[in-house]
Amino acid sequence: MLGTVFNIQRFSLFDGPGVRTVVFLKGCPLRCVWCHNPEGIDRNPQIMYDPKCCIACGDCAEACLKHRHFFAGGLHGYVREGCDGCGKCAKVCPAGAVTVSGQLMDTDAVMAEVMKDGSAYRMSGGGMTLSGGEPLYQGEFALSLLKSAKERKITTCVETCGYAKAETVKEAAKYTDDFYFDYKATGNGMHKRLCGVTQTLILENLSLLCGLCARVTLRCPIVDGMNDIPEHIEGIAYTARDYSCIKEVHLEPYHRLGISKAEKLGQAAAYDGRPPERGRLEEYCGRISELSGKPCRIS
Amino acid sequence: MTDYKRTDEKFEFSPRMARVKADIMPRLLPQSAREDTVCNLCEPGGRNPFLDVFLEMPDAPHVIAHANAIVRSWLTTPAVIFPDEALVGIPRPRYPMMEHFSWGIVGAHSVYQTEGMTKEEQDDLYNRINPLDWTYFCKEADLLFGSRENCDIVSDDCIFSAGGYQGHTVPNYFTLLENGLDGMLELIDKFAARNNRDQATRDFYEANRIIIRGMSDWLMLYSHKAAELAKEEKDAERKKQNEDIAANCAFVAHRKPVTLYQAVQLMWTLAVWDWCDCLGRADQYLYPFYLYSKEHGDVISVEESITSIMFKIWEFGAHNITMGGVKPEDGTDAANELSYMFLQILRSIHDVHPRMAVRIHENTPDELMDLITAMWSEGMSDPTVVSDVNAIKGLTDIGVPLEDARTYCTLGCQEIEIPGKSNFGCEDGTFNVAKVFEIAMNGGRSIKHPDKRVGPVTKEFTECETFEEFFDSFKTQLEYYTRVFVYLCDRGQEMRGANFAKLVKTPFTDGCLEKGIPHDCGGPVYNYGVVETAGVPPTADSLTAIKKLVFDEKRISKETLVAALSANFEGYEKERQLLLNHAPKFGNDNDEADAMAVRVLDLFWTECGKYKSVRGDVYTGACSLLTGGIAYGRSMGAMPDGRFAGEPLGNSMGPRPGADRCGVTAMLNSVAKLPLHKGVGGTTLNVVLTVKLLSNPDIRKSIAATVKNYMLTGGQLAQITTANVEDLIDAQEHPERHGDLIVRVGGFSTQFVQLGKDVQDEIISRYNGETA
């Protein structure tokens, strides 16, 4: 089974219990304005170019069959239109200035990488976490990874925005110990405006997981000037209260790591704000736990 | 605090100990100055008691005069008892001559400043003090390399430093505490009767008696001093304290200790006489006394006894204490209440001393792991952790019986040895593998002396048709330099042996009395040699890069590479980027890169293991150098791993700074693939973790599991430094704000701001891409 993976991050300590390896799958149905993994949106491999690393050797221009890289006056130009992401330029670039985000890998290859930390998982109760993009967007591949992980007796987590086919969610629940389920906006209008899709399907999937007695942690990005409003904070609290499968709520303050990645993809970041104040988040945590009766913390 | 396993509470010092602590603080100065400061208190009027003895005993054999000189220098040092302290004894000053940590008596040249002697008399005296001196070593070296000139070239190239320098070892505190000092005399008599071979042997045993009697006299000196102070003291509590000290010192001056208070006073006596060297498994040998005092009561509480010994170690900087691990008899967990108590006291002292290591094995209790990670999370870089699996395997592989191997401890700069039974010669020499690689690249010549060839002739790099052909050249050079290196190490040991450098350790090291042979001449049960190794990761990465980019893919020609290296990559940035980014590097769990590191390290340590030291056992590997990696790096040209000339070679066993980019577990896996068990002498790995990461108890559990996993899957020694990367960077700019930021460097913990910029940079670059 083949899928497109854009990163495999080992020694991840904040994406589930114990020591974990996070596998990032490419492709996402949402278009959140504050996206912190912009290279995870497109399903296909993409060229990333970092001018800071370029030593202007010209090798990429020579390698590119479509002439997307060019040099003028010692400066490197790269035109994205017409580029099919074949990666020949990245292969020759000595300095790592041109790279490909997204690699076609089969299940065994991913699992081989994941299992390099097998003994650390056993010692710590850790395992594999699927993330993205939206990991369930490549549904079949995600399921095959989860099944393989379970065959290897390691714990599994899925970080999902919840926007996926019901069958995929249902099947994934069989092989997933913990879901980290995003809750980004309250109400279809707000959700559509901030994330590009409505919330209906997401909430249906959350109900579905509750029906299956899955273990769910609600993950809520808090973005200043976007969803940092009282109605949404209440929305988080009531959702946490009403859905029985939610064990805990994590507030995730916005961070700026996505901006430089967007630049390397030749995109302007749609949102360029500051992380919210700690004190305010703590206040939210208090209110959410109070209203929902469930633990809430800042992650 | 009643439960020493708790991490949410801290150990509180008793009011008396809190006063002692407050008293010690102002006496503590930066590490290097500590010894001098206290010793200045008792400068004996410019006299040199060491030399006095040799002058007074013109006809005595060297070993007898030497023993007397040691004793005299202790007994002429005034007894200093600080207010409120329960445990007494300070080190003696560094006289112009001292007996320890060298090839013989340090400062013997001061003989030539002695007035009223003819040159001939001075020569005689000098030869008596130093039967074998440095000129012996130099002559041997000249012979070895054919000429003085060749010898100078080798030393100028900084390929190695041979001949040994100090040799930390841990004396047998079990023997001391089980026998007491009078019991030691009986032991000496018993073996003297058995080995009544000749006058030299009789002199040897007599020298041992002189040392032991000296220790008794020194304790009585303190006993009298305390009694005097008690007499003058008006305050009833203090009077009682001094009377207790007087009684305690008088008791252990001859008899074997019964209570913990007695045991720690006797233990400290040997520790200071042993020049504050390493203390071994203190939680094990003090445990019976702890149990006794806990059950039957003691003059001071058990907490005060352990606090007192820790304070002494803190103030005078004894090197290393080891906790936990397995029991020798059955391999079960040896951690006890004392292990926790020692660690809690260290945690409450919160300084760079005392330095502690905890031995980790499969059944190390979770509470102990929690305490260790809690200490790290508070910004301490102690304790270091050591793997029982790896260390014990390494020791049994070279022939140590399992029961002895299980008693190992760490000492010095994280070396490993069997306490009370060995002289592992730490360190017999240091060796820079990267320099040999450089010489192999140049067909046997160094870049500093391109017209001269000292070692064997091997092919120029450009003449090599295949990678294996080049590797063979490297191997040939490595074999040659290993051979000359161990030869010179042996000569250094001969010098130490002839000079009886360590008479205090001798009676307390198993084997010496039994055989009638001193500590440095092969007397101990175990006499392995230790080769501190530098430069393996950059050498391995260079070889990998050459193999892949020059020989396999031919992306860089041999000629271009040679030109790029000799230009220090100036005008060759593209080649440098290729070398950096297109060849895998050690430290990323990449099999190709890691296999090369295994190959290089195994080659070198196996080569060392072909030679036996003159003390009697084979040379083994070790790697706990940081500053060595920096100093050796300065003498190096550019390397094919993309490293510029003069940059550090990397510290100890870890990847070259910045080369590991796949996270901590990948780095640990890479290092664990190395044959670290062959580094019996001890192989340190430095890991820097941020305080922020460790502040979360759940994350601490994961870190503990990661470390334990490393310990069980091939890792040997790890020292964790905790800090925020921002802290470190800020500390470079504003040292005044970060005086308390503790980092661990190679074998020692120190304030970050006291380090040189290059060492600081190297620590900062160890961040493994982790976000702070």
C-alpha cells in the first residue's frame, strides 16, 4: 500500500503517551487560515525552495527538464507553474536549498522507520501517531499503517480534523488507542469562514466515535482575532460536556512555525499574528473545565 | 522529609548542618581556586616537609623516604576544624612537591633550589626522589622514532598524548571500614610474613605501615585539636560537639568503626589522604553502618552523617560517587535508602559538586528514575547515568569474573573500573583517530610537515583506485601509530611504577598487599590500560562521504577533494555542501553512516586490545573527552565530512555537533550501535535537554524511559545537561545573569559562563533540533 508522507518525526513527546513517532500524511480537505503545516495541504509532492540556503551553483537549472529554475545575474529564480514536482532539482542541489515535500512510501517502509524506536515505545508506552495534513484523507493508507502498528503491538494515535468519510473513521477507531480531535470553530458559518468547510460532518464523526466508545481528546487551536471569542470558548466547553467520549481538552496556542514553510512553498501566509497570552489561556482552561466538568490544559 | 523517594519535597538540612552549609558557601570559589583557598589557611611557613624527609633520611630506600614524606606533609598541616562541623579534616596544601597524580613526585626540580648543596649532592637527591624521570621517556621516544626531529614532528602533529598522567582509582573502602586502621596493620603484617622475599619487599610493607600509622596519627591530631577547642568553648552545645569530634576521631584512629558517624570520619580520612579522589559505591559500603546507627542511635543523626560527608566532598571536590546498580552476589537491585538520601542531599546542595553517577539496569526502580529526572528538571546535570548491562558485559568480556564486574563504579571523568581492586591507568593516553585519517589522506605525511614521513609509506589518496584501498592505508597508519602509542604509554607506566606514585592507595587496593607489589607496578587484581579516544565520529563521516561521493557516485573527483581540503573549502563551497548534505552522518540512525563509525571504532579498539600494558592487562578503549575534542580539533585541517580546519572534533562518543538531525532517539540508537562495551574505560555521551521539556512530569517519564532504553540496548554512559537554548545564548551575551547555569562538559559539571566561547558554542549546537 502506497501513500504520500511529508515527514516522519521521531522522539515526539507531545503527541500522545510516551515516546512517539509522528507520521505526517500529505493532503487536507480543510483550509484553515492559520495553517501551521501548509506543506500538508496538497496531496501531491511539492517543491520547497529556501533562498537562504542557495549557493547559486546552477545545478538545479541544469537538471530541470521543464526549465522551471533559472539564474539571472547570479540570482536564482523558480517558477512554480508547470512544475510537476519531479524532484530532479532537489536531488542535485548540494546545499539543501531545493527540497521535495512529500515522498511516496509503502506501508512497510514507513513501519520500518517507525519501528526503529520500538524498544523505546515498549519502555514508555509510546508508539505511532498519524498526523498531517489530515491523516484520514489518505484513508486506505492510514488504515493500513494503523493495522500494521497494532500488529506490532505499539500504541496508536490519530490527530484528525474530523472531516473524513464515516466508514474511514469507523474503521480507524478499531485500530486507534487515542484520537486527538480538532475543534477549531463553533457553528457552520464560522467554521466555513475560518477552515473552508462546514462543521456538520465533523460533529457527526465525533458522535460516531462516541458511539464506538473511542477515547478522544479535544484539541482546540486558539488563534488571536480568529476563534479567540467567548462564543467559541463556550462552544468548546459545551462540546466537551456533551460528547461522552471526550476525556480531556487541550488548548493549543497559535505558533508561527508555519510561516517560513509557507514562504518556501511560494505562498504568503494568510495569517500572521502573535501567540495568545498565557494568562488568557489559563482563564479559558478554568472556564472550560468548569462548564464541561472535564480536565482542560494548555499544550 | 521521611521518604527520600519523594520528588515533590526537598531534603531539609538540620539547623546545625544548615549553619555548616552557610559557612562553606563563602569558602567556595570557582573550582580551580578551591583547593588553594582552603590550603592557604595552613601554609606551613614556606617549608617543604616533603624535601625535609629526604634530606633527613639520606640512606633510606626510596619507598620508605617517600612514605615518610607523605606522612610528614600531612602531620605538619595544621588541623582545621570549622564551626559546627561534625566531620573533620581538610586537605593539605600543594607543596612544591607532592606525591600524587603523576609519574612520580611532582616538583622534584625544586631540589635544585635547595641551598647549601653541591650540584652533585643535588643530583643525588634528585635521583633518589625520582628514580626514573622524564628524560627516560624522552630517550625512549627518540629511539622509537629514530631521531629527536621525528619525535618532535609526531608531537607537533598532536596525534596522541602518551605516557599517562594521573590515574584515578577508587581505594577499597570496604577493606578500610571492615578492618579499621589497626586492622589494616594486622593485614599488612599477615601478608608481610607470607611474602618475606627480600629487603625490597620488606621495605614495601614497612612503607605501607608508615602510611597507616600516619593516618592514625593524623586522626589523633584532630582529636587533640577538638579536645582543645572543647576545653576553651563556653557554649554548651558547641562544647559537646567538639567533645564528640575528639571522641570520634580517637575511636577511628585505631579501631574499626561501628556507627555511621565513625564510618564517615574514617572514610573521609582516606578520601583526603587519597587527594580527594573518587569514592566508589558509597551507598553500598556505608549501608551496614547506616542500618546500625538507625537501629541503635548515634552521636549525630544518620542524615547529619551523610550530609557531613557530602559537604566535605562538596567543599573539597572529590571526584565521583556511584549509586545504585546491581548487587555482586545475585544481580538484584542494590539501590537502598542511602542511594536516595545521597541524591536528595545533592539535590538540596544544588551545585556542580559532589558529582554523582547512578547505575541503571533493568530493575532500577521507577522512583529512582523519577528522582533522577526531577533533579535534571531543576537544572542540575548530575547524576550521570551508567548502564550495568553494557559495563558489566565489557568487563566480563575482558576476563573479569561476573561478581567483580558487578561491583564496578565510575570515577574521574566518567571512567569505569572495579573499585578497590584495580588500576585502570585512567588515562594512560589520549589518541586522535582523526589525525591518523588526515595522515592517511596524505600518504603518510602530515599537513604540517608535508616533506617528512615518520610512519609507514602508504598510497596517496589520489592514487587509490577503490575505497577499500584507501581504507587499507588508513588501517596501516592506524596500526603503526597504535603500536608506537602503546609503547610510549608503557614507558610512562614504568616511570610511575619506579617512583611508587601512589603509596596511599596501595594498602587499600586488593592485590597489592597480597602480592607485595605497589599500586602502579601491577599490584592490583586488575591492571587494564585505558586509551581515551577522540575524533571517531568525524573520521567515520569523512570516510562515508568519501566512499559515497568520491568512489561510488563520483560526484567529486579525488583531486578536487584534496584541493578543497587544502584550501579549507575556500572556493569549494559547492563541494562542502555536497559533503555535508549528500552523505549520511553518524547520529541519525542511518545504517550506512553508523556502520562506518562502528567499523572505525572497532578497528581502533581491537587494535589497542592486541597490546598488554606493562602493568599486566590489555589496553581497552574509553571516550570521555570534550576539551580533548576541541584541542585536537585545533590542530586539524579541513575534513571530508564538511568540517572546517580548526573546528572541534566533537565531544566524547556523540555525533559531531549539529550532524544529528533526527531527534534524540535516533542519535541514541546510532551511538548504541557502537561497540561501547569495548570502551571498558568509559564512554560518555552528552545529551542536552531543555528545562522546559523536563518541567512536565509526564514528559519526564518519557525521558526516563528513553534514557533507560538507551542503557538497556547498547548505551553505556549518558550525561544530561538541562537548559533553555535561549538561556545559553543569553548567557553568552550576559554572563552576569547566568552564573548559576550548570552544564556538564565531558567529565565535569561547571558554570556555563566559565567556559570558553568555543566550548559554549559546542554545547549550544548539541540541541538536536529540539525547540526550546
